[in-house]
Amino acid sequence: MPSRKPVTSASSCFWMSLKHLVVLSSLCSLISGYSESDRVRDLMTRYPLIDGHNDLALQLRIFHNNRLSQIDLQNVSKLATDITRLHAGHVQAQMFAVYVMCGAQEKDAVRLTLEQIDVVRRMCTEYQDFELVTSVQELTNSEMRRKIGCLISIEGGHSIDSSLAALRMYYQLGVRSMALTHTCNTPWAESSSKLYNVYQRQNNSLTHFGKAVVEEMNRLGMIVDLSHTSWDTALAVLKHSKAPVIFSHSSSYSICNHHRNVPDWMLHQLKKNHGLIMVNLHSNFISCRDEANISHVAEHFDHIKKVIGAESIGIGGDFEGAVRFPQGLEDVSKYPALIQELLHRNWTENELAYVLRGNFLRVFVEVERVRDQLHSNLPSEVQIHLKEVQNPCRMVLRPPDQRQQPSDRNSSFRAQHGPKDHRTGSDGQRPPAPWMPPRPGRNP
Ligand SMILES: [Zn+2]
């Protein structure tokens, strides 16, 4: 440990005058009536928050089966999010998660995802306070300063059902970010959770197809989100992605060693990627207990700043996705209390302006720049290998691969169209294959 520097008369003069300055500014504040909360309000008015994660759409599904007409989003007392409190919290843009439970993987995850995208889009067009945004330009134009921008983010790669075409169509619907997993592995990426015992594999945390997903997201201009992925998958993505990535709602593993949080060695990799960690406020990820307070949250900010600097930090509240929040940060109106705490801890207004929005905008700008660089690349035609996604709900409408060996061709055909017996009609003739039109003169 280096010994502490002796206090010289020059430095003691400096600290004395700094002390006088602080006392003087406090006195000025008292005399002028400009309080700390005024300072926070001014700062957040100039730099309103872009928050990385909110699960309001999930609650609309749970409580109302997405019937928006049953609810008034201006004031929703049973939830932590509504329009009135988003304004009070100086939230100018919100990444709204489109989440489908892992149980829908291999079932109707794509339909459910479409329905969740639909409800976010409806919410953001039926309420004047909301506006759907799909680009940095839309997010930052002057009109948006009076609105709450809605960014759509898919939470869990199982939503694409291992299809790059589905990914592209989600982009067309306005999706601008996707977390590669939720609490389940996908056939191509690994979750940090061991909750579901599916698609387990050794030493293959991001498969060939998984890399193709990342490449296609880079090409489209969709932000890759690593919250919820395993560390091995996150590391593989950080090495493979051409664009910066985010952890949209994760905190520091050094402060609370929960698998959803990010260890310091990973933070260094994130810094190299110019990516962003948006700190999650859920009590169990903050204090590793059910209870936490604002000071516990600030410890995550202080620690991450010490490791990789304020320029890599954002905020991803996780309201509506989690149930327990720190005292004083119970809903989306309370963000100013967090900013006030960080000011107390000597964060500068400049650093906080970047934490509130500047860092996210930088990442989004960079993601769009990479998209523009890749504009001459055609949509990827990489397909996942059939044996990696085989399940009873998956139908493949294509002829057997002619390049395969005859024996493989038969097994491939059976895998796609069922047992051989079902292929032979009563006349001993094979019925038309599903990829061919019915033969003329026969009943369908
Ligand atoms: Zn989550």
C-alpha cells in the first residue's frame, strides 16, 4: 500500500478553500432558496432519463390479458409504473421489455411475442404521452422532449424460435434490442440461470447459429443485450459483436454475488467493447437480500465507476419485472432520489448527464453506425441445423437435402414428415409432399 502523502501547507490551503467553497455554496443555496432537489430537478430536466428495462407489458398481460381498454395508464396504483409517475421521475425514454415465459419455448413463443409487441405498440400510439421510437434521431428530436419515448426490447432469444427471418420481422415491427436469453438456454445461447433444464451443452455457449444471430443483429442495428446470459455466452458475444452491447438490467457481482450481476473481469471486457451496464434496482440483485436502500444501490454505481468509469454506466430499473425495490426507490417516480444520492457521493453533473442518457445514446449511435457500415450485406440465410431444434411443434416445409447420403435422406425425411407408414396412401402411392401443390384430379 502506498503511504499517504504528507499534507503540505499548499494542499492544506487548497482543502481549506474547498471547504469554504462548499460552505459558501450551501449558504448561497439557503439564501437563494435553491435546494438540492431543485438542483436534481434542473439536471434531470436538462438530461432526462433513458431507462433500460421495464416490464409494464408483462403486467398488462397478467392483469388484463392485454386488454388496454380495461386500464388507464395515466394512473395505475397497483403497479410501480404509470405515465404520471414516469413524468415525475423525469423518464424521457423507456425500453419496454417484450417478455414471453420460457415455458413457451418450442410452443407458441412467437405468437406470444407478437402479442406483446402489439400491446406495447398500441400503448405507445393510443396514449399521447407515449411515442414509439426506433432510432437515435427519433429519440432525440425536440418534439420528444415533451413525450416518453418507447423503445421495444425482446427479453429472451427463445422469442425468435431459432429463425433469423423472425428476428428481421421483429425489427420491422420496431424492436431495437434483444436479450439473447431469459432464464432458459436457447438452442444457440446459454442462460445465467439453471432454472430450466433445456438445451444444455458443454463448451458451446454461443453456437455457430448464435454467432449468426449476433451478426444479423449488428447488420440490422439491433442492440445486443447480455443481461440474463451466462458469463461464457456474454464473453463470446463481447468478442464477436462488431457493435457495443449492453447489460440492460444487471448490477455489480462484486457488491452482490448474484448470477444476474456482472463480475469485474467482465466489466473490463465490456469497456473494451465500448458497451454499457445499466444498473438494476431490484433489491435482491442490490443487497442480495429482500431489503435494500438507496445507499446500497449507490455502492453499485460507485464500484462500477471505480472499475470502468462513469462513461460505461446507465440505469435499467427493472420495475414490473421484479417485486422488491429499495426503500426510497419503490416506483418510477423515485429516480431523482438516486441522482441526489450520487451527487452526495461527489458524482459530477457531467458524469450523471452521461449516466442518465448520454451513455445509452452513444451506444445506440454506434450500433446504428455499424448497421450503416454493413448496409451492403444481404440478409443472412444461415439456418439452424434441424437436429439442434427438433421438437414435435416444428414443421419443416422443404424437401430432403439432395446432397445428403441416401440413408441420411430417409432419416431426414422421417424427421421432417413423420414415420414412413403415414407417407403411403391406400393405393400404395405416396401422397403429395407438403412443399408440392396437390396433384390435379384428386381430392385434397
Ligand atoms: Zn430480466
